[in-house]
Amino acid sequence: MQMASQPLTSADLIPDETLERIANGKITENEDLLNHRAVASRVAELAASQSGRLNIALFGPWGSGKSSFFGLLREELERVDDGVTPVVFDAWRNAGTAFHANFLNEIARQVSGANQDVAKKLFQTTRSVNLPFKRFFDGWSKRRTGVTVALAFLAVFVVPPVIFSLFMNASDPMVSFWPTLAINLKDWSGFAVGGTLLGIGVTTVLELSKVTVEESAPSYVTQFGRLFDDVVKPGTRCVVFIDELDRCSPADVMTTLEGLRTFLGHDRCIFVVAFDREAVSATIAGHLKNVVPQRDDSPYYETSGEYLDKIFQFQISLPPQRVHTFRRYALSLVQERDGLWGELRGHSPRTLGRVVSILSPIHITSPRRTKVLLNDFAVNVRILERLGFDWLARAEEIAAFTTIQTEFPQLAADAERHPALLQALADGTPPTSRSALEVYEEYRPSIVESPEVADDELDDDTEDEATPTGKDLDLIVRDRLHGESRRRAVSARLAANLDKYLRKLVEMRCAIPKADLMLMHSGGLVSFDDADVYNALILAGDAPRADTMAVLDLAGDEDRRRAIVYLAEELEGEETIDVAQLWTSLAGEISQKMEFVDAETSAILLGLWERSLAEDDDIVPNISPRGYQGYARAMATLFDTEVVHLFLDNVEDYADEAFPQVVEELLRSTTDQQFAEAASTLADRVVRDIRAAPGGLTRLIHRADELEVDVPPAIAAKLPGQLILKEPARVAPEAQTAAAIAAAATKNTAAQASYNQGVTDRETAMREVVAGWDDLRPESPFRIEVLSVLRQVGETNQWALDLHDELIDRDKEAGLNELHNNELLQAVAALPQHAAARWRHRLTSGPAAPKHARAAFVAVVERALTTGDTQARTNAIANAEAIAPLLEEGEDLDELIERYIENCDEWDEFDSDRLHSLLDLGAVLQSLKSNEDELDRAAVNAYVGCLEHAADADDVTRIVRRLRDESEPRLAAIADSDFGVDPADPADGDLHRLTVTLAAQSGSGGRDSSPRIPWATLIALTPTPTAELVATWVQTGPPADELSKTSPAFSLRSVPRAAWTSYSAATDADMRSRAWRVSRRANVDRDVLSRIASRGVTDAFSTELANAIGSGPTIGARAELARDFLTLPRSAASFARQAVDAAESLVAAGHAGDAPTVAALLAAAAPQLTPRQVGGLRNRLENWIRGAKTVSRTELRTLESLGLLRPQKTLVQRIFSGD
């Protein structure tokens, strides 16, 4: 409960009087706490022992009780010799040029029976008044004065009328000059006289206001000496006590000392002069430094002591006082007093003692200073009491504050600006406020400096212009002799005093003065722990917000909470909109810096924010971005979805640049219980702002992961769209002109630059989002989601896949091998087309989740079965092979194998690469030990399906070789069994194998259009083929050039004749023609040649053979050529014509030996000839044939039978026929 304010009374204050006045009677021993009576009694005895001409110097520092000493001396003089008259002279009050007069006046006033007329004589003056005119005429002669007066008369009375008359005469010649002048002189004289008198009067009044009064100075030394004798009458003895000499200025000190020489040594006076020897000696030294001769042999004559010795016969020092003396002295002054001292004593006697101790710092050595401190305390108490402070409860704090104010005023001034400074200096802990810290750093070097250093510098007379190491605690009067070094030494001593005093307060557990006390403001903010916060809030309405926050940023949470409460209370009565907005923003900023915002503080903040919304619509809220972040913390504490949406809309409207930070703050500060709702509410917004503020999504992911919250759907649904950026389409020139092309190029360059920047921005944002990837739980669903998003983006922008792989590699580096494999398998399952280039080689032999392994395996197998790209198919199979070991043993792959079998049966064209891929994939599936028989049969079907569409012999060769490869004997066996061949039967042997191969090549029907197997393939199957195997091969109709390759491994003559018949059936006329040639060169039988050509040859070929007959060099050669020609089929329409032509050419050649050949040709052609053609040949050739005599009778009869020759009768027939 606050006490009623009491007025400041005399009972509260300690009178600044000597002991004599305080005692108001005889001074008791209890009152003489400084023990000065012993010295006073000896000085009194010394004075009584001398009749006069005695000068005594009493040394004592400032405030040591020299003034009170005279009260004791007065009493002792009365005890020793009551005939002595004591006189007191205050040198400080009466010093200066009027010292002599003042001194004599005081003696006359205090000595009884003195001549009082002396005072009138002391101040007699002579006065004289000097007018300004006198200064003007001083030094003028009479002649000069007369001439001046005459000229003035003419200028005033004559010159104007003359000029006027001349003017009138010039303007009107009829006017006579002299009569006009006379009239003008008369008229002008009256006017001039009046005007002159008026001017003189005015001037006189003005000049008299400047009258100078001079006073003469009083008479000097001789007169003062005579007057002193008049004052001190014979029979009168005086002891003159001169006090306060050391407080005079140096000039007044010397004036006083010099003036005293007028009176010192008087035979009826004894002088006791009290002063601080050090202060006065310094003044004397400075005054005499240029007039004292140098005496190397006797330095005494160059000291101030030599000067003092000339004046004072006796020099006595007051005894030094112990430190506790002044504390006891102070306590004695207040322990019996009423007023506030009585109140304090009644409240707690112990507190009174502690207050006095606090008000008596160890460095105080002056009774006067003690009184000053006590009285300052009393004044402060009454002021603070009036301001509403409970001073009794804080008396010790007020005492400490008073001492600092009085003893260290500069520190007190700085503490008022930086209230935390005192506590920081006492604790030795730097303050949190930056401005206070700067001041603290200025003081700290000072107060930690060793007192010994200060003592050394006090004794050092050398000039040192070095910069002081600390801040002065009070303004220091610089010593003329010692200069800066002296100032530094004094400053160091003051700092040492402060250090001791602060340590004393800490040891006494005295409260260091708080801000409200120093600022004398009892506004209810006493509870702030950091005094700077109090000071900052007091100025918050007028100071820049940044300055206020500079303090609050470094304050504790409790002080920040109190600050928000204070601002809310202040806002209730604040009508100035600008100030209200500033405080509203400030409250939010304070909240932003708090470690924890409790529900109560959050409610206050929400009220402030809602109040800002209630302002006039024309007024834009002036809440800073940081302020909005602070309000976000309050929103997070009391999370309400509707309010949060309204708040975020408000932020977007008025502080869009702060929106990302506000969202991030909401995510960071929302309670664990409400975070799932917050994440769902804010996910859309953080995803939307991913590029500008990735921190929001980062915060959401990590906080949600910590709390094991489900992934908000917005991440999967909307994040890819925010990250994907398609490359811009190229702009085509509008025309093929240089300008149009350049314009298009510029647009393309700009678009590409914008695209590149967009890609960079997105990558940078996403990298920031995943910067804390290692902090996510291994089982976190956010890992899966982020990688999934990156894969979706990676299909358009490669950077996403690069980042995707970096994250997976980081998991491996962290030793998360199973997680690493699972992530790779998920990537393969999602994007199997990238598996070979990016992920297959990253897989390790470590464990993996079966479901991920299966999904990845199915994906790569499906790709192998569906892609048309050979390399992609090869990569997919390699991927399947790498993933297969990670599958769970006994994995059900029936559905996948069914797809494989179907694919093996589906052939639209020949594709050996696809066949090989299917076989390789089958091998991978075989490695899983699943459905081996079905897989083998599927492989055979793949062979068959591929061979059915083979169009090139080399393709067939490669396929057959693979089928017969030793690594796949089971496939060959299955192929054999499909066609009812027993490969174990030696009788079948290679023939059966080739049959199977050829059947596979041409399908089960062995179509004519099927391609022929090359000889090289046959040799590959069987290096030493049998005749049966070659016959089978021949039956397929291999090309003629392949037939030519059989030698020397095999002779075509060994091929059974029936095979050639099949060959002829399997080939066309051209191929048969070529094969006929090859076989002819191989010397096969003409029966074989006939079989080869049995299905016909080309007309060109048969014509060539027919024409070649006649070119034979001999009859036998021509006969052989004819026989070759006759192996050709005779059913051809051209055969008969070609044979006849060949026969006629032989006949024309006229070789009778060729007649049998001609007969054979004609006989072969006859069946195809018409009777007419036969009759014509008979008429042309019969005589030649019969005449050749080389045709056998059998041949002739054949020709006759064919009608080519007329039958010839035998002799008997002729006889009987009559021919």
C-alpha cells in the first residue's frame, strides 16, 4: 500500500554548518567525531603564548572539517585566554581586487569596540559625469572653434536663401535678385532659428542618454595599513581565522596571500590560515615558476614551501581520518533526527544503518561531502515519494542511486540513457543493448584498472598525451603543470572508487538502481528484469521502431511478454492513429522474438490485430513484415482455420513481401496437437510460393515428419506443376530478311534466358527444400513424396533427376543401404527408361523391400517386351538381370511370364535383335527357376516366329547358329521334338536337324517363298556334311553361288538325282539357269542337269546354249554342246526354234561330221514343230543329211519317223513297188 506523501522539511536535511553552530553551545566529544579538539587546543595555546606577529598555516584537504575546527579553536581560546577576540574571514567570498577593503570590513564588524567609521572610509568614491559633446570638442583651439561656428551660421542662415533666390531669378529674369534675396533672408531666418533650436533639443536629449559615470578606486596599501591600526586598537588582541583559501581561483589565492602581507605580522593579531596545502602549493608553484631563480645547490628555494615559510612561522596539519570515521559521522548526523530519518529508523533500524553505509562510500574523506550525500538522499526520497514510489521498501536502492548521482555524475547521466548500464558494470556482464554495450565498453576499461596505476600516475609529473583508456566519471579540472597525465590519473582514481563502490553494493546484496528509479517513473513497470526495456518502452511512441526493437531483441522472454501487455494497455487510450499503428506493429515484432508465446499473450496479440482491422477502411495497416510474423506466432498458438485464412489474406493484401515468412512462422509455432490441421491448411500456400519462399515447404515437411503427420495431398497434386518448366518454342522469322531474322533471334535469346533463369530458380528453391534431407526419418513418407515429385519434374527438366539421385546417394553415404535400394527400385518402377543410365549401377547387393523389387522388375520387363528400340530393350533386360537377385525367393511371376510367352508368339516381321532380346530375357526369367518348360517352349516359338519372317540368308545363318549353340541344347531338343524327330537316332543325324531348322525357317508347311539357308550355315552345323544332308539342303533351292561354295568340301556329283528335281521345283528359271552352269562346271551328269532345268530356264540362257553349239571348234565339241543344250526342257516354246536354228547353222557350215548332231537337234525339236515346219525342214535338209553319210541308220529312221526325212525303200521294197 502506497504511503501518503510527506513534505520536505528541515528535519529531513542536515544543516551545512560548523560544529559550533550545530552544537549551539559547547561542542561535546560525541560531536567531535573527527578528533580535531586536540589540534585546536594546541593552536590555542600557541596563540595565547604570543602577543602577536604570529602566522599559523593549518593544512587539511577539502571538506576535512577545517571550518568546524574554528569552533573548537574558539572554545579552546576561551579556555586558555578569554581576552583574545576570535575573527573569521571567508577568503572565498571576499577575495579579489577588493580583498583589503573586505578584510578590514570583516575585522571591524567582528571586533567589539572597533571604529565603525572605517567602513565609510573604505568605500569613499569620487564621481564625474562626462557628456558626449565634451568628447567632440576636447582639444580644439579658440580660433578653430570660432571659424567652425561662423561656417555653421552661414550654412544654416545664408546659403539656402541665396540658392533659392538664384533659382527664382534664373527661372524669371524679370525678378530682381537682390530684393528677392532680402525677402528670402527674412523669411528663412525665422524658420532656421526654430528648426535649429528644435534639432539642438532633440540631439541633447539623445546624447544625455549616453552619459558616462566614472568612479575612482579606493585608496591602497598605506591607507589600508592605517585603517587596520584604527580597527585593532591598542590593548586588543585578535586571532584571525582565514578559511576557504584553497577554494579560490589561482589568481585570487595569490591576491589573498599577497594582500595578507599587508596585515600579517601585526603586533596585536595572530593569523590562522586553513587551506589544502597541495592545492595552494600548486597555485604558488605555477605563479612563481618564472621568477624563482635556479639553485641547483639548494632545491628548497625552488619549492612552494619556501614561499609559505616566509609567511607562516608555524604549519600544522589536521590528522588524517580512518575510513569508517565518516560512516560513523554520517550515522551520528541522522540517528537522532526526525523527518524521513525517523521514518526509516521506525521502519527498520537495520535498514537505516545500511542506508548510511551505502551513502558513505569508502573514498569519502570529507564531512561536507558526507552531508551532501545525506541531503541529496533526503531530497530524492521526498521526490520519489511524491511520484508514488514506496521509498521505505527501496531505501537502499535510492541510497545507491543518490551516491552514484553525486559521486559519479557522468555515470548517472549515462545510466539515465541506458538503465541497464549500472547492473552490467556491477555484474561485470556486458549488457544486451547495443547502445548500452558501447557505453559499457567505455567504462569497463576504467573501472578494472588497478588503483596502483592511478597512484603512479598521480605521482608522475610528465606530460602524456596518450588517449585515456576509459571514460571520465566526472568532468576533471586539468592541472596546468601536469596536463593530460594528471587528468588521466584523476580519472583512473575515480574509476577505482566506482569499482570499489559497486563491489561493495554487490557484497552487501544491495539492489542496483532500476530504470524506474533512475527515470523517476512509477508507471507500474518495476518488474522489468532488463532496465533498458523499460527505457525503450517509455520512448516507444516517439522513437523509431528499429531503435525500440534493438533493445527488445536482446531482452528476455518475460520482459517481452510484459512489454506486449504494456503496449496493449497503452493502446487502449491512444487516439493518434500513427502511434497506435506503430505500437501495434511493435507488439507483433516483440512476439516474433519470443521463444514461446503463451495463450494469454497470444489472446492479447489477436486482440491487437483485430483492432487494426477495425480501423477506417481508408487507413492501410502499418504493420511491419516482422510484426506480421509475430502475430503469426499468436495465430499458431490459438490456431483457428478461419481466422488464419483471414489473417493470411490480410498479409497478402498489405504485406505481400512478408507472406512467405508469415507462413513459415505459422508452421514453426503451431502446437503439435494442431499441426496436422495447420499443415493441411497451409500446404496449398507453401506449394504456391515454393520458388519465392521455399522455407515454408521446408518447415512443413520437417515439422510434419517429426510429428509423423501424413503428407498433405497438395504436395503431390500441385508441387510438380510449380516446378515443371517447358522449354519455349522457337520463334520463326516473319520473313527471310536480315531484320526479321535478327528480331526472331533476339526473341529466342530472351525467351531462352528467361527459361534458364526459371529453371535455375526452381532448382535453387527445391535444393533449399531438401537441404535437411538427412534429418528426415528413414521411413518418412515425405522422402517418397519428394522423390516422386522430382521424378515427375525430371521427365521435363533434367535438374530434378540430378537432385533426385543426389538425395538417394546421400542415403547410401549415411549407411541406409536398404532405404537406398528401395528408393532406386521405386525410381526404376516409375521411370524404367532411365534405369540403365541412372539407377542400375547404383543398386547394391544389400536388402530391399520385396514389393519395390517386384514393381521395378515388372516395369523393366514390360519395357523390354514393349519397346521397339533395340538399345532400350537391351538396357531393360540388363536392368531386369540386375534387379532379379533382389526379388523374394518364390516370387509369383506367372502373369509376367504369360506376357513374355505371348510376346514370343507375336511376330509381324523378321527382327533378330528382338529374338535375341527375348532369348536373353527368357534366360533372366529362367534364373528365377520359374516355369522353365514354358519358358523354353516360348523361346523355341520365338525362333520359329522370327525365322518365318526371315528375308536374308545371313539372318537365317545367325539365328540357326544361335539355336544350335551348345549353350542352348535344350531349345534345339525341344525344336526337334516339335517335328517328331528323334535327335538320339543316329539314322536321323544331321539330316533331321537340318530338316528341323529348315522347317522352322519356313514354318511347318515349308513354303516355296522361304529363304534358302547358305552353305556356310550348313558347314556351321556339320563341318563334314553327308550326301543326304547336302541333298536336303539342295532341295531347299539354294542360290547358284551357294552351290559353287560346296567345293572342295563336297562334290555336287554326290548329290542324289532326286534332290535336283526338288531343287528345280524350289527355284525359278533364272536360279535354275545359274545352277545349271554351276553344276555343269562341277561335271555333274547330264541327267542332273536335265533335272535342274526340268522346270525351265530362261530364254536367254537356252538361246545362249543353242548359239554356242555352232561355235564349237571341233565336231566332237559341237556334239557335246548340243548334248548340253538338249538337257533343257523341250516343252518350252522357244526350244524347237532354238534347236532348228542350231541345226541349220551346222548344216550351213557344211561339216558332214556334224550330221549326227544336226539329226539329234532336229529330232528333239520335231515334236514342237507344225507339219508345215517339218515339211520345210525336210525339203531343205534331207539331201544334206543323207548325203553326209555320217548319220546312223537308227538316227535316219528316227528322222523319217518324225517326218523330217522321207522314208527310203529297201531294194526289195523298190522292186516290189516298181520304183
